[in-house]
Amino acid sequence: MSQHPLPDNLHIDTLAVRLAVDRSQYGENSEALYLTSGFVQPSAEISARRFAGEEDGYTYGRTGNPTVSSFEMRLAALEGSEAAMATSSGMSSVMLMLFSLLKAGDHVLYSQSMFGSTIKLIGSEFARFGVASTMVSQTDLAAWKAAIRPNTKILFAETPTNPLTEVCDIVALADLAHNAGALLAVDNCFATPILQRPMGMGADIVMHSGTKYLDGQGRVMAGALCASEKMVVDKFWPVIRNAGMVLSPFNAWVVLKGLETLDIRMRAQSARAHALALWLEQHPRVARVYYPGLTSHPQHDLAMKQMSGMGGAVLSFDVKAPDPQTARTQAFHVLDSLRVLSLCTNLGDTKTLLTHPASTSHGKLSEDQRQAAGIGQGLIRVAVGLEHLDDLKGDLLRGLDTLG
Ligand SMILES: *Cc1c(COP(=O)(O)O)cnc(C)c1O
């Protein structure tokens, strides 16, 4: 809705700290938190026009809130999209997208390496309503192409992926989708618009878990979809106003402030992750490191081109072990030896968070499925934060140097 009368052609860094709805009559410098469910209407006539959609204006929290609008405007500016729609979590943004764009008989094509809940939502929940889907290899473009059907409506990709940081080619997938009359949606959670702006590469929708880097300090759940003004207004808005997975104004305010430092956080955390990945690659107890910034990464060249020359802030590594049982024991030893870093689900925090994917995010898979996905028992994921590099290394060494 209405915004500060900012001059045109400001840089993204500036918009990230300045773009918001108008200041209130009090002139607050930090954006106001409008913690209210309803909005008092100036007159019955204006109220009627607002409800009829003939005039802009806030009415009720499920149909809009100024703090939420400020977050949407800022995120859209960062992603280079015409508009954005905030949701209550990353998963509710996936829900809103699928619910708004699909009907029974449609088909969705997506990568087998996507976020686990995304796979469940598409492959199990939406299947109950007659939406078909196919999973393909993240990096095999020929497989994506071969799996397209006449009724394919959405190609959905996430890059880099969790936890193995596989990278797919957004430009190539956008071409594939458009040639088939389908849309390309990209989960941009790991790279964020600081590293990668899928709209400029041909994507039609960018999906976010605001819970991660957009907040950046592990405080609130949030999500968003970035798209054309037409798609947001004609497709997403009519659904969210009835379905109700809206972002709370408080959470919107937290994430709005998070966007102000996204650029410097992403650069600093990415630089630490890169240094840590190089160091881990040299450690005698480490079998393999997965990080797009390493020349050993299978899609290193594509990643550097697509991600502004940075690898992001998430890496994973395998501890060396002769068999899966020993690998699990070794990985648990490294995690249980931490005294500074956190054993904690989530990522995108200023605090470094470690997880053991085989027993958590991928714990429900059979050992065979896990092997196929490349998630070994010795795999540890590190979402690198802002601690000093020496302390990051020191905390990992507590476990790595005392492996039995
Ligand atoms: C966390 C995450 C999600 C889901 O977001 P929530 O905010 O937890 O609902 C989706 N995609 C990726 C890549 C994620 O890391």
C-alpha cells in the first residue's frame, strides 16, 4: 500500500533499511508495530468501499496490516519482484502457493532433495486432493525435462539444498517450465536475495522461510511468496484472506528489522562458512565436505555464477568411519563435545547451529532411502553464524580430535 515518498532509483541496500509504509503522525524512525486485529473505519461509506475492494485501506488483520505490508514491500524490493505476500511460516507459503495455483488433475514436478515437509505436503497431502507429482534428481536437467507432462503446472526447485548443498540451474529450469507452459517456483531460503535473485533468472515465484536468514537471529516463524503484482492480487490474496495463514504483525516487525542487516550478515556468515569448509576439508577425521564454495563441489562453477560468487552459510561434512554404526557414534561424539555451538534444528541464526540429519530431518527414511539420498550416519550439518572463526574451529576440534 502507500509508502514513504522515497526518490526513485535508490539502491537495494538503501531500500532494505528505508522502504516501508508511511510513518504515523508521531514520526517514529523505527517502523511502527501495529499490534491490532481490527482497524477503525473513518465512515460507513469508506468502509463499504474498502470491503468491496474499491479503495485501499486496512480493515481486519486477516486481510492486511501495515507492519506486514512494510515487510512485503521490503522483501519484494530485495528479490526484485513486483510484489510479495507474507505468511505465517515457510511451509504455509508453500501451502498458499499450491492451494492458489493448482486444482485436481494438475501435476507438480519437483526435486527429490527438497525440504522434507515440502515433499510431504506435495507428495502426500496434495495427492489426497488429486494433484499428481513427480520427484526428480536435483541436478539432472534431462530428468526434469523427461518428467514434464501436459498437465504439469509448476516446477518447484530449492537451491542450494539441505543438507548436501546441491545446486540446480535456475535459468535452465525456467526455460524448461516456460516451454511447457508451466511456472517455475524457487525456494530461496538458503541463498537469500543477497546471493541469488531467481526472479531475474526467469523464476515466476520465489518462496521464503522467513524463519531462517530473513529474521537472522532465530526468533520468529515467518514465510513469504514473491511474484508479479497480478499473481499476488489475483491468486494469493483471495486465498489467504479466507484461508488465514497470515503473518502476525509482531513477527512481521521482527523480520522487517532483520532485512536491514541481511546483506552484511549473509556476507559475513558466508565468508566464515567458506573458511570453515576449507579447514574441515584438511582435517584427517573428515571424509568429505559439502559446500558450494569449494572447488571440490560438483556444481561449483554453476554455484559461483548463480550465487554472486559466494557459497552461502550452510555446509555439511562426513566424519570418517568404516561402517554406518561407527559413523553414527563418531558424529554423536562430535556433537556431544560442543560447548559453544548449539545442537539445534533451524538455520540462518547468528549462532552456529549443528544437526545430525540422519536422526532428525531425515530420520523417518529407511536406511536404503537415506543411502540413496546421500545422507550418511556420519553426516553433520553446520549452519554457520557469526562467532569468531577460531572459536568455531576450536569447538569442532573438541570432538574431532578425540574421536576413538
Ligand atoms: C525451514 C525451511 C522451510 C520451511 O520453513 P518454516 O518457516 O520452518 O515453515 C522450507 N524450505 C527450506 C529450505 C527451509 O530451510
